[in-house]
Amino acid sequence: MKLLNNFLIGATLTLAASYGLAARADNSSIKSYVFEASYEDAVFDLGEALTNKGLVIDHKAHVVNMLNRTAKDVGATKTVYKQGEVIEFCSASLSRAAMEADPLNMAFCPYSMFVFETTANPGKVTVGFKILNGASNPASKKVLDAVNKLMDDMVREAAGLE
């Protein structure tokens, strides 16, 4: 139970960092955009952004469903999200380049972006991604930067900023 509580605290802090704290200088590992839209439209638009880049969704992790399903088990009293999920995908060319540059880059695959709407701010949707850091060499940095740009382009497109 202690391990589960530590995990939930860590997950909550990570997600909290991505929402509403984007202006903090120390939040350098998550990039996110908040905009007014319906959650359904934002999910659709993020899927379209992937398709527009010639990519497909590998998996959708329904994080909010898991939080709601397990809330009673962990004694949760607060509902943070109305809706939310993590969308995973892969780019064959970028993944190959990343892993050729450093086999440890497999740890980043599949790449993921998130979309959510909180109960505190209905009608405002957040889209974003975890910035891939930790390149071991210049070739690795170059390809991880390309993956970060790809994800930024897609979340910006979903947010209507492109």
C-alpha cells in the first residue's frame, strides 16, 4: 500500500506540474498548452495532428478512468479530472535514429502526449508532452530534439496554435 501511495503522490505531482504551473522556471521537463475547447474536440484534433504527420496512435492510456476506478481503494476524496488520457505513438524513422545514436534511447519509446480537462477548469483543455532529455551524445541530442519538435508541433496543432 505504501508503494501505491508513493506512486499516486508522484503521479499527482507530475500531472499537477503540467497543469497551471507552466510558468514555473523549474518545470523544464513538461511542455503544455491550455486552450478553450471541448475535450472530445481536443482528443480528435490531437489524433488528426498525428495522422497529418503520417503517424498512428499505438495506444491510449485512459489514466482518468484508472484514477476514478481506484479512488475508493486509495481513499481519494478529490476528483482532479473530468477527462484525460495519454496517447502513445511511434515514428519508425525517428525511433531508429534515436536508438542508433544511443541504444538507451529505447527508454523513450513509445513517445507520448497527454490531453486532459480538470474539474476545476471545465472547458479548458490541456495538451502536452514530456520533453525528452538526457541525450548521451550530440547525435542523440539531435534526434531527441527532433522528436520533441514533432510532439510540440502536434500539440500546438491540436491547441489551434499552428
